[in-house]
Amino acid sequence: MRSVFVLLAIPALVVGALALAGPAQDLPRGEAPLRPNPIPEINGMVFVPAGEFTMGSSSEQLLKMAEVDEFPQRRVFVDDFYIDLHEVTNAQYKVFLDSTKVEAPPKWIDNSYGLGEDGLPVISITWEEATAYAKWVHKRLPTEAEWEKAARGVDGRTFPWGDSFDRALANNGEQLMPIMSYPAGISVYGCYDMAGNASEWVDGRYEAYPRGPDDFLPRGVPDRHEMFSKERRVYRGGSWNTFSKYLRCANREHTSPGKKWIYVGFRCAQDPSWKQK
């Protein structure tokens, strides 16, 4: 019953989260985009305005919790986009499954999830299946930069809510929880569960970040160039069954796009109408 209640409560929470996002104040590079005013609302999504943000981790952070694949930290410009308020749920994915006759997730029985699980994030989905769902709903997977900006905002915070981990703000407990179960842990733009619960596929290959001539790793930190592979895809956000260091906004995880993991789901992004070709 809990998950059913959560789904019914979404419309009211969507309005609240959109209000939290506030006006489009990020500073765009160069000339301001020709946005409509006010920004159109899309049900179940939040708007992230164009502008630069801090992506990745610094050399100092590598000596604490960060991983070498997050280095170097740099300022990245991201154009206007929308992103889902929450992770795609079992109930949402079943509509896609019933309409397209794609293969159900492994633990579903007779093409359906368990009783009371409609509000849980859909998991055990391959990158290809997540991409197909996004295309079916006329959306796409977010890029790594879009996902990270939506999670951490423009101030370089470590977690969606700030720099200190708080177990009460994210699900890295013993089991998957219904979407939006941790409302105090939303990102600055109003996105739920960008730390913990289900990890999320993004539209990115597992490649090294570009480095400049002054980007030196701290002494004693191995470079590990051999770990990168264009054949692997990235997922973000950490999950319900992992440690807090993996819930950081900058953390990157990777696997084969055809793999299904019980802790990996996804959310979708969308280009605004004034940017679509």
C-alpha cells in the first residue's frame, strides 16, 4: 500500500519540486538562450538551466574518498535540459513492457512486478533497455554532465544536499525503497534519490576526463588508464546496497551495457522544445 500511495501523491509533489527549483538563474556561456518566459513545466520533470558547474573531483579529494576516474575537477558548461523528478518506476516500465512486448526484468513473474511494488524503481534493466524506454516516452538518458549537474548544482557540493553524508537523507540501507521516500535529500533542482536507492544509467561511455598540462595526480595515486573502455557504460548515484562514498555526486561506476544488476535503474532527460531540432 505504501508504494501505491506514493504514486498517487506524485502530482502534488511535482508542483512543489518545480517551485523549489526556482527561476532559471544559472549563467549561460555567451549570449542568453532564447527561452520562453515563464519556463514551461513538464509533468514529472524539473528544469535545469544552462550554465557552468563544477564536475569531477580535485586532487585533494583523491586523497580522501574520490576515485582517480573522477579527476580532474573542472568547470563544464551544460545547456538547458529537463530531467525526471524521480527514477523510473516498475509501474511506468510495465506500461512500456505491455505496449512493446520487450523482455520483463528477471524477477518479474508473468510480466509483472510483485504486489505493492509499483512505486519501486525498476531495476535489473540493461543500458539498451533503458535507452529504448527513454526513446519510447520521447525522452533520452541524461549525459554524465547533465546527471551530475542535476545532482550537485553549481557549488561543487559532495552530495545532493551538501558536503556531509547523512543516513537520513538517502537510502543505502538493506533494501530498495519506493521513489521519493527521502524528501529531505533532494538536489538543489528538486530531484529525488540522486544518492542511493537505485543507481542510474547515463548516456556516457566509460572514458577518462580530459586533462590539461597542469593536471597532476597526487604522489602515490595510481593513474589506472587501463581501466577505461569505450565498450562500457556509466551509471551514477550509488545504490541501496553500497557505502556512502559511492553516493557522492561525482562518483562514477561502469559495466557492460548488456548487464542487468539488481541495484541499477535509470531516469530520463529531455531537451526543451526551444532547443530541439
